[in-house]
Amino acid sequence: MVALALLAAASIAERFAYMGSRTTLFSVLLQSPDQCSTGAAAAMTKLTVLAGLTTMVASFVGAALVLGVGPRVTAGVGAALAALGYVVVAAGGPLLLGSTVVATGAGIFRVCPYAAAAELFSPAPSDRADPPSPARFAMMSAFAVLIYAGASASAGVAPVVGGALFTYGDKAGAYGAYAAVAALAALLASGAVLVERLAVPGARPLEPSALPYRAPAAVPRPASPSVEHAQSSLAGVTLLASAFALWQVAARAGATTTGLGAAPMDVIRRLHTLGTIATTLAALCLGGLLVVAVLARWTLRPVAIFGGGLAVTGLAVLVKSASETSLAAFAVGELTASVADASLSIGVAYAALGVPGRRSAFVIAGWLALAYLASSVGGAVANALDAYSFRAALGVGAGLGCIAAGGATVVLRRRLHALWHAPATDRPATP
């Protein structure tokens, strides 16, 4: 668990450096003598798209490294590579080269915290003889939600710090600071490697016999998982991934369906800041609730919380789609969606548990790639629709889809949750 805490801290540091660098990058482009504000925005868009695609591909490279050397070593490699990219820019190197190196390191790093937690909570059958803990879902979900809370906080604080570093310093100083933060992330990941090496062989947190759902631990599973188990868990991942993709499309569609062009930009910025704060606080509360559920041995299926968040997001998108030019309605919808976002990462927790051991890194990379693609498609389609009525129709359709998918997830939570259990082996006993 100490190694996971170090990786969580490394993740927060890595996200802080990355999000801060995006703000500084735009400021650098804006002050370029051959760029106007419109040209800087266009250049920033191109670099952002390139960084997103690079990060997506690099996530699968990171998954391959996880399979070979483990998630903790891979996290150190990714963070060190990101630090090198910041150094390139700080030293006066090409922005494109430095940004690409940073995105590559970020992509390699992203899968590692989740893969490390999945390896700990649901190791490969060859690594242990006892059955996996039924509490692994709440444990994994708590870790993913708390990681998301840290990333949300970094997304809110880093641009402010990054802007101050560039305003009162220069590009070299700002990127040098990001390099130092990324190097700290690499150091924390190295500490996780050391802790893993010093750990007692075979030790696992919260053994299953101490944390049943309602009855004593289930009958031990066979040494190798059945094909039926693998197929059922991947089917569950596919179902949740479909709902998650709809969530991303709805979120981006809802963000572009209101005619708020006349609203003051400082009001919009404050609203987004409040949204970030709401997401962070909601994620912290949800993560704490899941930790309590583990310690108190509650019968809790986190997939139901995921479904609830999806349904609430759909409702928020409907409110924003119907608001047209109403800033108040947009604010209500935006803050509601921000709170619902706290449950978003429960999906990646279930995805990570879909395949035991280090192989889960590929499922995690696929989930993160889906998040990027679905969000990009939703935003592109919404922006391509010139008439407000068309954009509103897209938002309404996506919102209704989220409500239906979220409601179905909550109603079918038992059946969905059961897809992750091996047949007749680690299913929770019922009274």
C-alpha cells in the first residue's frame, strides 16, 4: 500500500507539470512575434491534437513495458521521459519536439498507477493460491477515484501557477520548474520500486477471508482462470466502455450547446473553476466513502455509483441543452455534471480488474484511448453543427442516452458486477 501511495503522489506531480505546461505553452505561442491571438489558438489546437494522439499511442507502449518490467519501473521511465521533454523546451529546443517527448512520457506513465493497483488487488492466478478478495472492487474504485481527485486538483491549480511562473519569469524558468516536478514524480516512482523490492513476498492487503460481502470467503479458485471467466469479465468491460463513451460524447456535446458568446469571459472562467473545485471535493468524498466501505465490510457494488453518475450527467446535459443563452441554467448544469464526474473513474477501476495481473495494462490503455477518442468525436461533431437547434438536439439525444444507460446500469448492477466473478469460484455468497 505504501508503493501505491507513492505512485498516487507521483501521478499528482506528473499531472501538475503537464497541465501547467499547457498554460505556459499557449502563453509562449501568444508572445511569438509571428503569431496573433488567432494564430496562437490555431497552433495550440494543433499541438494539443498531436499531444493527445501521441499520449494515446504511448499508453500502449507503456502497457507493453508494464508487461515486461512492471508498472512501478515503467512509471519511473515515463516520468523521467516527460522531465526530459521539459528540459528540451527550457534549453531553447523546438516546442514541437519538447511537447512530443512530454506527451510520450505522459502516455507511458498514465497506465502505471492503475496497473499497479490492479496487480496488487487482483494479481494473476499464478502469483497466489487464495481467491481474490471480493472487496477488490471497492479498493480499486477508491484508488481510482482518489487519483482522479488529485488530477482534478492539479488541473485547477497548475494553470494558475504556470501562468505566474511565465508572467514573473520566463519560458526557461517555467519549463525548468515543470522538469523538476516531473523529476520528483520519477523519484517517487523509484521509491515505489524500492518499497516493492523490500516487501514481504506473498503479502497482500486485506486478505479475502477478512473481507467477505456477507458471508465467509468463497471456495478457492483454480490455479488458472477459466475461458468463461475471461470472456464474461471482458464482456462486462465492453458494456461499461460503451456507457463510458456515451458519457464522454454527452459531456463534450453539452459543453458546446449553449449560446454563451455574450457572457463575460471572467464569469465563464470562474464557473469552470467552481466546476473543478466541485469535482475535486466530490471525488474526495466518494473516495473516502469507498475506503469506509472496505474497512466496514459493506456490501457495495461501485458499478451502481458509476451508473448513477452517468444518469446525473445525462440530466445535466439536458439542462444545458435546453438553456440556450441562459447563464444560470448553464451554471446549474455545469456544476451538476462536475459533481457527477467524480464517479467517472470507477469505470477504469472495473476495466483494470477485467484481466488479472499485468495484462490489465492493455485494457487500461484501451480505456484511456476510448476516453480521448469519444471526447474528441463529441466535441468535433458539436462544433461542426452551426445551428443552435442542431447542437441542442445532439445534446438532448446524448443526455437521454446517458440517463437510459445510467439507469440500466443501476438496475442491472448485480448482473453486471457478477460478470467479473469466475463461475462458481469467487462469486460472493448470498444468505
